[in-house]
Amino acid sequence: MTLRLLLVRHGLSSFNVERRIQGRDDLSTLTETGVDQARRTGTALADVPITAVYSSPLQRAASTTAGVLAARNDALEPCFDDGLLEIDLEPWSGLTAAERAERFPEEYAAWRSHPEQLELTRNDGTRYRPLPELMQQASQFLDALLARHPVHGNDTVLLVGHNAILRCLITTLLGNPAGGFRRLRLDNASLSVFNLIPQGSDHQVQIECLNSTAHLNPPIPPKGTGSRMILVRHGETNWNRDGRFQGQIDIPLNSNGHAQAEAARAFLETVSIQRAYSSAMSRPRQTAEGILRSHPGVPLTVTSGLVEIGHGLWEGKLESEIRAEWAELLDEWKRTPETVQMPEGETIQDVWERSVRSWNTIAESLDRSETALVVAHDAVNKTILCSLLGLSPGDIWAVKQGNGGVTVVDMPTEAGQPAVVACLNLTSHLGGVLDRTAAGAL
């Protein structure tokens, strides 16, 4: 039983095109491109049953909602909720980005570096902090949503809103990690999928995918001015399919895994790649080699720092076999993975230290113009992504990594700024917007 949240940002608006600040003003409307993006999003969601729809009442979001539902031929009536209103930037509303930078240089600098500290003055003279206000709004909206749609109710809920409010919702869902707002990117008409899974009296939040634009053109967000890293999980193995713990036993791809590598190759075919790195194990190396068939001449470097977690005595075993001998430890691994020492194996902290170190070494070697492909494993990718999202080793279950799934990370160009997760766990090239890859075992 899982509550699934589908988060969609509104399509391209007139103010987006003009690079004007929108905020809560309702003067911006969808462009023809935005209307088409809404239609494409609805078509991508055509096979996904939806229980309820909530939308910001601002017309650029409301029009996107109407377009999504029309493309699905869906009779659901949306609920327009002020909890999904965009951030209140009253003094800046209607200004171009250049005008804002010129008229409010100090405030603009704060917004870029520490948006949670930005203070503005409303027309009535009151001072306020837009982002903390929006974070409170997001928290209240989620509380009300969960009261209507409990996590054990198996509902799928569509939320259509704006860039900042959706980033605040995501940050709130993830437990408000430090700098979390700056670590995320949400493009127009992008789709993000979150699963809220019952866990005792509470629930576990899982990012199934973040900022998917695979249904649009281009299929991944455009690269900025800094270097970019594309993180891919290896394709499926027979042990993934069986649910066996693989760890550091060198199991190769099965036929479906090779097909997933081929699908990832086609998905990334038009992306410019200058470097490639892989775990030293055969399943990620085979996946990387498959992807690189569209990038001849790009050298592949293998590194032991990206090998999968050492499960020790659990390797090669099914979960049922592990439960028969280590039931309490297995439950602890599922509940608090950061506390577990694998029998004759590693801890998640061990994996975190070597994987994040390897990732940072690669990132620091890149020129701003370069894009690097990195292919690794479930636990390795999860530790890297938790680090990038401001999470901890204990949060690895918050990140889903499907076999052949694609994640894109843009590295910062300014000192003190975090990398931005441009999209996470895209698996639509493997069939449908939801991740249907093998559950496997970690």
C-alpha cells in the first residue's frame, strides 16, 4: 500500500519566455509550447490511474492541469488549492531577470546564494522572507493532503504547481535537508514521482523519479555553463531478477540487462559525452560499453571506488534465506541501514566514503564544457545521490535506482554552491513513466 504523488510543473508560460518574474501575479499565460507540453504530459500519464487532482489556481497552472486531463480523456475535476500557489515575490513581480539584478543587487545576490535568507518589503511596507513562508505553506499543504489521502490508502494524486512551491514540497518530503531548495531543478511540464510507503506509525518517502522531461523535447534538461555528470545504474542481471543479494560477486548482465543498456544508449545518443567511468565490475562495465557505442572514441575508465557494497555472507542469497539466519539484522537494514555492519562485509558508511570520494575526484577533473558518464550500482548510486541531495547514509531508501535508470547532475560554477540534481532515475526509455524495472535486492 503506497501513496503515490505525481508532481507536475506548469508548461512554458509567456513570462518564462520573456524571463520575467512571475511569483503570485496571474498575468502570465501558457504559450503554444506550454499547451503542447501539457498535452504531452497528459499523454505520458495516460496509463497511470489517478485518484485525485490538485492544482494551483493561477492560470498558467490551471491551464496545464486542463491540458493534462484533456489528453488523458479524464473526467476528474481538479481541486484548486491555494496551498500550491507560487512563491510571493511581490516587489519583483513583472520585472525581467536583468531588471531585478539591477534594481535589487543585494537581494538578488542573497536569492542566488542563500534564498532562505532573502528578505523583501511588500507594498504595504512589511518585511518578510519569501522562502520560509513558502516552506511553511508546503508543510501545511502536505499535512492536509495526507489527512485526505492516507499513505496506506493506495491513492495516486496529481499535483500541478510551480517551480518554487514544488521544490519546497519535495524538500519538505525529504525532511528539509540543508540547502535542499538549491539542490533541485524542475523544468516546465516536468514530472516527478514520489512514493510514500507506510512504515510502522509513520512512512518512508521514496523518490521514484525527479524532473523527468523524457516526454518532451529535449528529453533531458539542457546543460548549463558548468560540467555535467550522467549517473546510470547497470542493467539487469539474473540475480536482480531473482532478488538475490549480489554485492561484490561479479554477475554479468542478462539479456534484458543488455536490452536496457541499448535503450539507455538510444536515450543518450544525442547527448555530448567526453568522458566515461565505470565500476570495475562486469555488469556496470558492460552497461557503459553498450551506451558508448553511440560515442566512439570516448575512453572508459574503470575504478574500484565505485564497486557495489560488500554484503559479505549475504551475497548470493535470497532475502528469505537471509531472514532465516539474520532476521533481526535484516529488519535493521531495512529500517536503519546506517547502523548495520554486514556480516563479513561493509557498512553503508564505508560505501558512502569511497563512492562519494570517487564521484568528487571525477567531478573535479572535468572542464566546464565536459559531460562525463558514470555507471555504477544501486547502493553506490544511492549514497552519491543522498550526498548530493543533502541527505545522510541513513536515507538511502529515499532514492530509487532502477536498472538502466538515468540521472543527470550539473556541477556548480560558483564556490560554496551545491551541485544540482537536474533529473533522477529516468526510466521512461525502458517503458512508461513509472519505474517498472526489477525490484532486485540491495
